[in-house]
Amino acid sequence: MFTPVECYNAPIMADLGEKCAVFGVYGKGLDVARLTYFGLYALQHRGQESSGIAVSDGSKVSCHKGMGLVSQVFIEEDVSKLKGHIAMGHNRYSTAGGSLLEHAQPVIVECGDDTIGLAHNGNLPSTEALELFLREKGIDATGFSDSRMIAEAVAVLVKKGERVDDAVKKIYPLLTGAFSLLIMSRDKLIALRDPCGVRPLSMAKLNGGWIFASETCALSPLGASLVRDVEPGEMVVVDARGMRGICLVDANPKFDVFEFVYFARPDSTLLGQSVYEVRRRSGLELAKEAPLQVDVVIPVPETGIPAAIGYSRALNIPFEMGLAKNRYIHRTFIQPEQHMRQQGVKAKLTPIVETLKGKRVAVLDDSIVRGTTSREIVAMLYEAGATEVHFLVSSPPVLYPDFYGIDTPTQENLIAATKSIPEIREFLGATSLNYLSYEGLIRAVGVPEERLCTSCFTGNYPIDIRERAKEVREISRSSTRLQNRVASGIGAQ
């Protein structure tokens, strides 16, 4: 198993961390481990810290996991050894606090005659109910992740003779937070989502078998046919009897809008909407709200590209690639030389001077979180010869931390929570700064606002964050709208 002591995750473009990707397969006659490998490969963008696959052949569960990218963790021999007809896989996101193999998933728990495997995308801001349950059963949960607690709780009931799906039903009320989960036993594969369906999870058919994936982009490379999403509050069980969906609780759909803004791959479909088209429409909306007189529009790759295309086409301004991206320099296991550390974002993004020199440049990014990366990009563009640098953002200011599975900074480290928009523009050193309005983003998404979780922008948390609420202070959205007009040079009204 590939288990280096430490994974280098440099603070380059590290404003937000993904968390995480899950992928599962049930199908006799399918090479489930190999399908899961390629499914995780397609979902690599959702997490790069660790990867793992667990497989059951009906009598035993085998697992291989390690630190790093999917291609670093697995070689042909590893995949070939994983035999069975049930598989689940997981890619974990990058953390700021270092990488530990013990946090890699799937989580595996032995429980008497059965074995429980679990893969989790999301986060439980409160684990008090789970901890109390485990404590009453004589299990010390100190140091357990929320994912480990869920697996241990299910295993407790399975040890007592409960079927795994019945155990999941009983544990479900103890889960406070966002979760798209895959749970396997020796003979079942179970998929379930929280009542709000904050994180995505789709199901598909392939040659008589079933596939579950965090995003639809993982399906077409395998030749799988999308069936539908696992519904919020639903548990889907697949075993020798077939597939059945069970409603565990009434749904209150609140899908995380940040999946559209940043996390999902552009070739995925979420809530029936093309992610690419949503981002392109964000650029169109931004062109209506903040038309600029510039010579060229460039994106911050990769997620800024569709919005930059939409903006440039709407205003008939040339679109160019002004920044070249080295995608994986911060995912190596070799520590960088000191001079490279000092280079910061330049180690990952390189300006294309021919596109920029002597030009008034509009640079479009999907979001600004801490602002440090954006400031380095602005400085880099000026150094490459841009005469003006106008910074455009295809989402509203991020004012609140996330508690549902995105590795956002604490609120005091969110630049929009501590500075006015004119102050952010000054911090960036940009000629101008324009955010897409909240209303513009909702129009671009094309889904009713009441079906979305917009907590990062509004502070409205649809799932009770309980003891974490003390970490949040309220910020007036009306004041940020006024600040945006001032920073855009339109003037206060």
C-alpha cells in the first residue's frame, strides 16, 4: 500500500478544500473494483488527500487505501486483488492540518459475522447525539471522525443481530448535518442522503448492476446510464433481491449552491442543470450587472472559464487564456525547494505575456475566500504588462463559513466578512472589483431559491449547526450590495 508519511499540500490556490467523493458499484459479473477505480479517477477534483476502495465477495470484505491521488494509491496489482461483486470507493479532500492515513476512507469496522464499510461526503457539525449513543454502548469515540462514529454506531446494532439496513434506519436520526453516504456489508450496498440533500449523489445502471456516484461526470466514461438522484431523506438498498428506495424522513431539499459555483466538474449535471451552463449564465448575468470597457477577458482556470466565456460573448470582448495552470504541482509528495515556496501562486499559474502586455484586462474567478491568491494573481498580471486589471467574481461575497463538508476558513479569515468591498479591491490592488449579485447567481442556477442551500452567502443554515452557531456573526447583505456598487465605480444611490 502506498503510504508515505506526509503529503505536501502547499498553500497555493488553497482557499477552499473539497470534501469528498464517493463511488459505489453492485453487480455480479462486473469488475467492480476496476469500475470504482475509474469512477474515483473521474471524481479526483473532489479530493486529493487520500483514496481507497473496499470490495465484498459475499463472504469477506477487502480494502486498499493510501495517501495521495488515485493514480498514486493504486497500481494494477492492487486493483486485481480486489475481487467481489460489491465495491465502494472514496477520495478525501485536502486538509490544512496535514495528511494522516487513519483519516482515509472507506472506514472499515468488523462487527461479528459481518463487516461494515462506509464512505462519506459531507460533514456533521454536531456529533453530540452520536457520541452519547456510542458512550452508552461502551465505545470511547475520542479522536473519531464523524464518519468513523457513524460506522461504529451502525456496527453496534449489526453486532446485536440487526440487518445493516435496519441498523442504518435506527442510526439515521442521530446524524445532524450534511451527508451523502455509501454503506456496505458483505451482501448489501446502501446509499443515503440527509433530509436536505446538501451534497450530491446520483444512481445509474450498468449491465444489470447499479452504480452510485457523487457526480454524473463519473458515469459516462464507464458507459453507465443515469437513472436519478438518491433523494434527500432517502435510503437506497441494493442486494440480491434488487434495488429498493426507502423514505426515511420527509425531504426538505436544500442543495448546496457552491457545487454549481466551484466544486462540481463542468460536465456534471446537478438538479437537472448543466454545471457548465450555470457557470456560463453566471458570466452573462455579470455582464448585465458590471459591463466593463476592457481589451480582453481572461479566466482563472479551471472553474472561471465558463463564466469568462459568457461574459466575453455578452459584451463582444475577446476571450483569451491569460493564465496557464500546472494542475498538480501542489499534489506532489516531494517537498518544494525554498525558493519555490516563496513563489506562491506563481508555482501553479503562469501568465501568458502575449495575451496581457499593454492590455486592459478583466480577470474572472468563481469566488474570493481569503483573498491572498486573488491578490497574487492581480500582481502577476500587472507584472506581465497589463495596464489595468479588473477583477470579476461570478458569485456573491463569501460571508459565512461552511459546516456541511466544505473546508472553508473560519469567518474571521473570510475577507468579505472582515472588509468592505472597496477595501477588498484595495487589498487586491485591482483597478476595479465586481461580484455577481446574489439574485444574479440564483437566476444563473435556474433552480428555485428555496431548493438551495446558500449559507456561505446568506448565513441561513438549513440544518441546525447547534454548538457551532457561536462561531458565526451576522452580516447585513444589504450593506454588501451597496458596497458592491461603490467598488464597481457605479456610485452609491
